[in-house]
Amino acid sequence: MKKCDICHTPLDFFKFRFAEGVICKDCYKIASNNFTGIIYCKSFSEIAELCNVKEDNSLRNGEFEITSRIGNYILFDDKNRKFCLTNNRMVVKEAQKPEIFSYADVIKCEFFSNPSMPITVFCKAYKNSGEIIKSISIYIYLGSQEVKEIKVIASPVRIKSFAFKRSFTFVNGIMDKFSYIMKNIEPEG
């Protein structure tokens, strides 16, 4: 099965061609400026620059092998015990270079929302309400005193909307994965 030349996700029926290969719909959306441009004549380096991936970074040269992903937010390499924050333009305002961290660096993972509510409240009490949630973020605390934020919802949405339900699926997936990592991965050394 072919893989996207940029993010390495398996490609099914839909793939988009550029001068030197093929990319997935998510990367095409970024490279084509929300489906408004043409990428057919662009080279890999041009596409990679638009998607904020450098040819020589560890995602490209084999140091990081994607075994799973949660949306466009985070990639996991269970073989090498690493995760990658993609930092693409769909997730953060300014595209930044993807960041790779070891599972052993993770101290804790926390859920934050505006208005502030525990994650279980969203699952039960407000499931079908007309309430509006302004933002949802996940904070990953690393051993190097670093805190990384994954903004899952950055603008107001209704809790009963499809956008919220989809985003909340990503939140649950990220929280569950980090819970598993912290319980089952022994520190390196």
C-alpha cells in the first residue's frame, strides 16, 4: 500500500499527485492552501516546506516510524517509544517544525477546558445540551520542565455539534494513550 510522502500515512483510494510523488488529503489541504491551489508541478521540498516538514528531519529519515496517530494532533512510534507533536497549521496558528519526544519524558497529561469542567462532565451531564465550549486543550508535562499544549478546540462550539463530538473523540484518544504510556512504559536507562 502506498504511503503519503509527507506524513507517511497509508493511502487508500484518494491520493493527490505532485511532481515527485503522492500525498494524503490532510497534507494536500495544507499544501494547496485549503484546496485553493494546485500542487501538481511542485517538488517534494516545496510541498514539505508548505507542510512544515524538512527533508532531513527525523520523521523522514527513519528515526521515527509512525505506528498510530490521533487526528492531525499527534503521531506515535510504539517501536521506538516516541511521540511527535505535528505542530501543523491546522492545530497551531503558526506552523512549526514537528517535535519528537520519548515516552520516558512524559510526567503527566491533563485536560483543560473553558468553561472549566472535568472531562467526565462532558461525557455525561452535557452530552446533549446546548452548552457552548470555548476551548479544549491537553497539556503534556515533560521531565525537562517543558509543558506542551495540544489545542483541540480553539474557538467556541456547541457541545452537541459534530465538531465537538469529533474533537472529543480525539481528546479521549490522546488521554487514553498517555494514560497507557505512563502506566506501562518503563523509563529508559
